[in-house]
Amino acid sequence: MIDLQVLTQAVGDLDEKAILTMVKDFVATNPSGEDAQKVVFACQQGMAIVGDLFEKNEYYVGDLIFAGELLSQTIDLLKPVLSSVVTQKVGSIVIGTVEGDLHDIGKNIFGSMAEAAGFEVYDLGIDVSPGAFVEKVKEVKPQIIGMSGVLTLAIDPMKNTVKALNEAGLRDSVKIIIGGNPVNADACKQIGADAFTTNAAEGLKTCQGWVK
């Protein structure tokens, strides 16, 4: 079995060679889906280390991007094993970067983690209008909407999206989580969301709590 603590530290250290070698060797042992989920969780804990180092200004945006790419590669390697876990989908979630914002690193990391955790993820991409969120919610009836934004100007489109959901009579049928640099408790209240996160792993925990 893979040493999960070593893997967590390798993710925290952004040690691409060590991570990919460990995960490829692990997949070659024909592991169970449950073991693969433990590996994903260990990687998520490593991402939390990356997030902490970023907040302490020891890592930069480029490091965050690299960590996100590493996590995506890791989950791609594990997907065949993860999909062998015969579990029902735990819920569905519509995600997107809001109108006017073209950043998708955080959204992509969160989406990969949510998929690996058993969510059906509908990713609308970047620069998503309030109307596009509303249409998708009507179509797939998710339990959760995840809105992402990195720029401060993302706050207004988030607010407009919640307003559009209210006007369409859909707001009460979904939980809304917002994520990204400009979000905090005040912004969450102002926007009318149910929760906010600046860390994909923490955000996923919140969503898992909602669908339990």
C-alpha cells in the first residue's frame, strides 16, 4: 500500500516526480476503489498544505496552478480505479466561474475532487452568466451550485446569479457555495449564498455535509 503520509507531504512539496511515481505504482497493484479514495484524500490534505504555504506567502500563484495541475493528473490516473467503486452518486453539483471572470484553477481542482468523491459534476466553464446557471439548474436539478471567482468584481455577478435563481423560483431548491480569493463571511451574506470557501478540500467537506 502507498504511504499516504509521504504522499501528502510530496503534494505539499510539489514533488511531481515522487507523486506520479507513487500513484502509478499504486495503480499497478490493482487496488480497491476504497484505497484509491484514501489516496485522493491524502492528496487533498497535501493541497491544504499548499494552500497554507500560499497564505504565508511562501508559495505563489504559479505554485497553486502547478499544484492544481498535479492534482488533476493524479485524479486522472486514479479515475479507472475510483469508478470501480460501486457506490451510487452522492449528489449533483453545477459549478462555474461567474460572468466577467476567466479564472478556472480553483474551480477545476474543486470539480475534480467532487467527482472523485462521488458527485455528478456539471461544469459550465468560465464567464458564466446568471441565466446560464438558471438554465442548467432547471435542466439537471442539482442539490448544489458552486460559483467561483478570483477577482473582486466577481462579487456582483455572484449576487446577480442568486437574484436570478430567486426570480426563477429555484433558490430554495439548491444550496449555494461560493469560492475564490474575494469571498469571505461578509461577501457570503451579501451575495445570499449558504457557504463560502477559499480551499477546495474544505468546500468539498461542506458539500458532503449537505447531501448526507
